Amino acid sequence: MEHRRLGRSGLKVSEISYGNWLTHGSQVEEDAAQACVRAALDAGVTTFDTADVYANTKAESVLGRAIAGQRRESLELATKVYWPTGPGGPNDKGLGRKHIVESAHASLRRLGTDYIDLYQAHRFDHQTPLEETMSAFADLVHQGKVLYLGVSEWTADQITRGAALARELKVPFISNQPQYSMLWRVIEKQVVPASEREGLGQIVWSPMAQGVLSGKYLPGAEPPAGSRATDESGGKGMISRWLRDEVLTAVQKLKPLAEQAGLTMPQLAVAWVLQNPNVASAIVGASKPEQVVDNVAAAGKTLDADLLKAIDEALGGVVTTDPGMTVSPPRI
């Protein structure tokens, strides 16, 4: 496993991060989840990503139990705040001071730790003044409960505004967590340049486009039994947008390219996002330990210019690049 600096900070993260969005606390049993975490640790993964909203707080608890007994200083734990949690009271959501502070304390308890390495705003909050949000985050940093701050799916303008306040408050604002894959490249035109200018790095999610870039979904065929596309609790709604015949046909053209590079399809997908110099880490999830082992093998791989060009040609017109598609949710 290789490590990269996250943005211009001194924090180093593993090129592959282990995330438990769709698995821990919902899709797989705890024994399987713990086996996946052990496989990630054995493979050299040190960065673990979760969020309070995943499985309505259960995912954080599962991860906390899975890493219990590990040397805390050897891990980078990242979690997030924004989406509704708990019974859904008026302050159980958003980025107001009350919700941020209470959520941080709850995440610390569930993860079984005294501090969070990277605490991230899971989306931008249009209802709360950004000054209030950043001030609450800064207080957690100054108290030693959070080491670094990040965001997820913020636009270039939101990142720029957040970075300006972080400088005023003298806190390290170092990362963005966007969706990014061969098929979804909306961050490239605006978010990445803004992040580079402000000193943020990307920790990207869904580098395999919800599993479509694994090549197991075939045009004109029903999704494989037990796959994410058939699992109501495992992201069926999100993957459906990729299950168009034109997308699946284009993805099949990647198979010979992966073979020529000596990579599996998942490895090619993960290695591709890591070619972007602003990407510090790619988040992978798994329901089986062997999936972790396969994905981690993408670390340290270099894809040459001819291969990158061939990938672009294979995917043709099915790639989404519109920066306006960057997630910026309405009121919650």
C-alpha cells in the first residue's frame, strides 16, 4: 500500500480507503463486515471512511467494534455530518452548531475513539450560515476532538468560501469527497481546480460506478442474482442510472484493455481515478474479504497515456462531465 498527502496538509492517507456506506449495519452481517475490515488492515489500508447517517448510525458502531484493539495512531478515521439521524427531530440534521457538536460527540462514542482524524460536512447546508458551520467545526478542532476538516460534494464556489473562512479561523480545511469514476467526471472542470488552489485533495467515492465498471452487468441481460442492482438496501436506486445498454456496451469494451494491462476490471477502475494528481485516495467497499484484496491491488499502478486514451475512446459518449451535476442539495 502506498500513501499520499491529503491536499497540502501533513496528513497522509492510504491510496485505497475502506468505506462502509452500503454494507456495515445493513447489507452484510457484522461477522462479514469485520472480516472485510481485517482484510483491509492486512492489505495495508489505514484510512477508514464512514458517516453517522450510514445505516442510521449503525455503520459507525460496526466500524468502531471492528477496529477495536488496533493501534489508534496507525489509523486515519473519517466520518461525516449533515443528513438526518436519530428520530428525525428538528435539529437532527444540517450543519447548525447544535447538530454538528452533538453529532461529533455521538460519532466519537460509536467509533470508540477520543478524536476524529477527518470530520467532513456531508453536503452543503443552504439553511445555515456558513460562518456558523465553520465556527462549530473550528471549535471541535481547537478542542482536539477533530484534527482536520473536509467536505463532501461541495461545488467549487462552496469550497472556495469554506476555505476562506477556514483560513480566518486558523483550522486545516483539507479535503473534498466527491463521486468520481471513468463514467462520472463532473469534478474535473471546476471542483478540482478550486481544490488545488485552496489546498484540498480528493477522497473519491464510487470509483467503480456502483459496481458497473466491474463488467459483471451485461447489456440486454438481467442483473446477476445477489448483485447490488437487485438489493433494495444496497444501492439499487443509485446503480439503476448506469444500467442502460449503451453504458453497459461501452463498459464491456474495457475488458480487453484491463487484460492487456494485467488488471481486473475493478482494479482498472480504481487505478484510473488514482491517476488524477488531486486524488489522494479512492474509497472501496466490500461485502466479502476477497473483494477488498482485489481492489487494494490497484494501489501504486500507473496507467500509461495510450491506455488512458483507449479508455476514453471506449467509453465515448456515455461519460458525464457537466460540472453543474455536482451535488448541492436543496433544503432538508
